[in-house]
Amino acid sequence: MASASRRSILRLINASQHTCCPCHGHSHVHPHTQLQAISQLRNFATPVPSIEREYAFEVAASNLRFGDGVTKEVGMDLKNMKARKVGVMTDPNVAKLKPMQAAIAALEAETDLPFEVYDRVVAEPTEESWRDAIAWARHHDFSHFLAVGGGSVIDTAKAANLFTVYKDADLMEFINAPIGKGAPIKQALRPLIAVPTTAGTGSETTGTAILDITSRSFKTGIANRALKPVLGIVDVHNTESCPTAVQISAGLDVLFHSLESYTAIPYTERFPRPANPILRPAYQGSNPVADIFSLWALRTTVEHLPRVAKEHDDPEARRQMLLASSFAGIGFGNAGVHLCHGMSYPISGLNKKGPKYKHPGYVTDKPIIPHGVSVALTGPAVFQFTAPSSPDRHREALAIFNGVSLSDPSITKIPDREIGAHLYEAIARFLDGLGVPRGLKAVGYKTSDVDMLVDGTIPQRRVLDLAPGVGDVAGADGREHLTRILENSLEY
């Protein structure tokens, strides 16, 4: 077999077909690159099918309602939808708080609107917790679902909805390939309304649901437009009771949702083009619509997350972070995330067996690296690595972190080759100001753990294939890149 893998050769051909002249943006073919790829292809015994690059992107997002106190309308919404029986999902903490009280009051205000409450959702859901929620939902014949809580609650409700419709399907039927089968969702799901109580995941806008595959010590999930809620009710009152540590971690998720989606490979570089539109993935690569939402969310988070960390009761900062969360959700829900998220899944999953780090401010007796923190730990090193792929986009991110305009001389005078180093420092400085642990060593990982973290990252093809500069992540070069990024993330 040739020295290059079949997939890496196809990437080479694809890259040569649409590499653009940096001066004029016109496509031109690099003959040497194509000849090199074609020469390698001759070593394969079987013919390689024609590879067509993507030429389209789709925009999908839930309807959103934003306002102070709008949770009180959810009963009327479900009544307007002619709900017959509602499955209400939350977690044990939110079940005792005002957001859930407001939602229940809204349901009870409507006559003849039966509902059942499931309050056993766990933070950082697992296969076991999803199966429990699915069994509960299947036992009842719900016509609609209502999720009140953070991303864990909303994602669990999406799974319960999916497997209520697919009554005989196994969990792995729809889990992203290559971990699961990644089957398409062809049946219409029940209407789901999501009421977020954290400003972070943006799950109220997306068709993504994440869980911890404990048997393999990493996270993955299901990403399909069919999962997205029909309505996200974004109520500023619902983050009043959210602890500061949780708000910071959730805000970090917003930060990297926006950064990763803005710097993901362009949608035209994703291949092969799906044979049927139903197979077009939710995560498509950066595109003009997602860019607008991602950039706004990035600017807003850089400005307002430090205010939330400093003053929990700053209502304007909380309001802006809720908007940023939903905007970033629209951005990454259509463009996708890449390296920070791909590596975060084993970082948080392996913690339960390895370092057993417990993040301050979280009320739990179990080890936990909160999702936003696990994403942030590799942030500086990731964007130093990806900067050469699109210096202009990374330069714009640097200007935002530095609080200056893109035309400021402190930004324009930096050579392209140095943008990554400057962005590394800017992100590290921002995270330091929020009290984020300073690298993987700060949460208990050691240099000897890097290979294990790489092993847990490589299966995350759903997001890694959107990462610029990685190439064939399953090949030697991809592994080398991931190893270097994780080594550079050990401390800063």
C-alpha cells in the first residue's frame, strides 16, 4: 500500500482543486500536488471514485424567544401546539429553583394539559443516564417535550425524544460514526421546547446532543438537524440562580463555540459532497451566515464574561451572555467546532478514572472537569496551531481579545507567521483572568497521559474533520499534530 492513506490522498486531491490564490481569491490548480496524488493513487488495486467537493451549506436553527420572564408563556405555547401530554425534563438542582417553578406554574395555568416530570438528569450525561431517561420517556406516550435546565438537560431531552419515536432502536444506532452507526433520522420527532438555565451550550438552537461514553472514557453524541427544539425560550431570569463557577464554565463554552466555528475549514473544503441532501451533516464548515453569529458571540463574550465573573448580579452582562450563547449556538450549529472540543471529550471523560479532578464551585461528590473548562484547557495551543491556515481570521480574533479594531497598528504590524504566538498569549491571558486552571497539569494530567488523550481524541471525526491543518487525523501526521497540541497544553 502507498505511504499515504487513501483518505489523505483524497484530501490532497481536494485541496488541489480549490486552493485559492491569496491575492485574488481565484481558484487555481497546483499541478505538482495533483500529480503527486494521482501517482500515489495508482498504487491502489481498486479504483477511487470521483470525489466532488461540497458546493452548498444549509442554515438551520430553532425559533428563539428572548425576554425577561418569558418562561411564563410556555404553557400557552404547548397549548397552542395542541399538546396532548408533555414530558418535562430537568435535573435535581434546577427542580428546586425558580426556573422550574415558573415552568410548572405556566403548565398548571392551562386547563387540560397533562404532564409528567423527570428530574433525574445528571450533569455531564452518560450512557446509563440517557438510557434511564429514554426508558422513562418510552413508558409514557408523550406528544411533546419540555426541557428546563442547562445543556445536559436539553441534550437528554433530545435523546429521550428521539428514542421515543424510534422505540426499538439501540442507543448506538444514531451515535456519531465511527463510535456508533450514525444512522440518518428519517422520522419526524415530537416537538421539543427548551428553556436554558445557563448561558453556554446553545443547545436550545442546535440539533446536537452530547454524552459521556464511560466504557471508552470520552464523550461523543448525536448531531442531526431533526433533534433541534422547535422553540428556545431564553429568559434572563433563569440564570439568576446559576452559581458563578457554572456561569464561567458555560461562558467558556460560548467563547470556544464561536472561535472554533469561525476558524473551521470553509464549507467548500468539506468532502465528499453528500449523494442526498438528507446526508449533509449539521456541522458543515465555516460559512457566511455562521460567521456573522460566531463573530458577534465572540465579541460579546470577551466583553461580558469577565463582568459576569466579577459581579454575579450584573443583569446586563448576564443578558448579553445569554444572547451570545444562542448566537454561538446558531454559528457552531451550522459550521461546527473542531480541535478544542474534540480534545475536551477525553480530557473530561478520562478524568473520572485518572486525575479525578473536582472543579471548585461545583456541588458534586464526583470528579468533574466542567465541559467549558475542558474545552478551554487546550485553547491557547489550538489557535496557535490553526493560525497559519487562515491568518486573517485569527488576526481578527486577536483584535477582539486585545479590545482594539482590526485596523489598529498593534494588530496590522504583526506578520502572518507571528499571529499564532500572539493569539496564544491573548487567550491565555483572558483565561487567567477568569481563574481557569493553567493547562492540563493544573487538573492532574501528566506528560505520560498525552498518548492516552490522543487515543481518545482520534475517534472524534465528526469535529476533527473540520479542523484546519490537521489532515488525516487517523494517520501519522494527524496523531503527531494532536500530540504536539496536547503537549503544548500541559502548562502555560
